Amino acid sequence: MKTKIQPKYYPDAKVSCASCGTEWTTGSTVPEIRTEVCSNCHPFYTGQQARILDREGQVDRFYKRLQARQDYVADQKSASQAKTSPSRPVSELNLSTKAVAALNRAEIVTVGDVLTKLELKANKAANVPVQREGHHANRTGEDRMEMTRA
């Protein structure tokens, strides 16, 4: 067995914390030890989440990304609600100008009006009178059927 292979033991090694400056002694093979965080200042031991060691702005970058994500989700939600809003004008639905004009003549101005008319039509309580446009406007249903057969 080899002799003198054991490192030198320092029973009064000095330990110092770089964060809070606390010092204490312990036994070690190194005469002086420097730590970045100790049990006196670490958030896990102290229960204080407000004091977090921020290395190179990692925490700030995380909170910035988190805020950006929350803003994006809120914008998406408001855009989705605006698209399905009953007060949304029919002119914003990317319909042709003829279709918008026909709906306006039938006094259907908003999406809510369309939904109301469709609900009434589904219940067969009322029918939506929409005037036709173009050269087929005066033809009856039977005339249109004959035109499609020919």
C-alpha cells in the first residue's frame, strides 16, 4: 500500500459566501472555500422567491418572453371574439358588393341580424326576402331549373 497518498486535512477551513458575505468554518482538504450561494441566502432555504440570482439577465429574459406570450394570447382571443361578434358589420365579411347591397336592402346589416334571420328561417317562422341581382333576377324557380337542364 502506498504511503502519504491522503490529502492534507484542514480542520478549520474557512468558508465564505459571495452573495451574503456569511463566513463559517468546517473541515476540508482545502484551506479556504468560496461559494456563490449558501443556505442563509438561497431562496429554497429562506422561502423568499423575490431574491433570485440573476445570471446575465436570464430571469429578465424569461419574464419578457412570458409577457410577450401572454400579450399574444390576449390579442388572439380578442381577435377571435371580434370575428364572431354579433355586432360585426356584414361589410367586413369579404362578401361581394352585390351580396352586401342585397343584405342591406333586406335590412341585414350585422352578423347578429344574419343569425337572427337564419334562426327564424330554421324555425320556419319567417323567410328572408332577398332580391336577386343580374339578368336572372326576374326568373322564377322553374325557369332557373330549365336553364340548368339545358
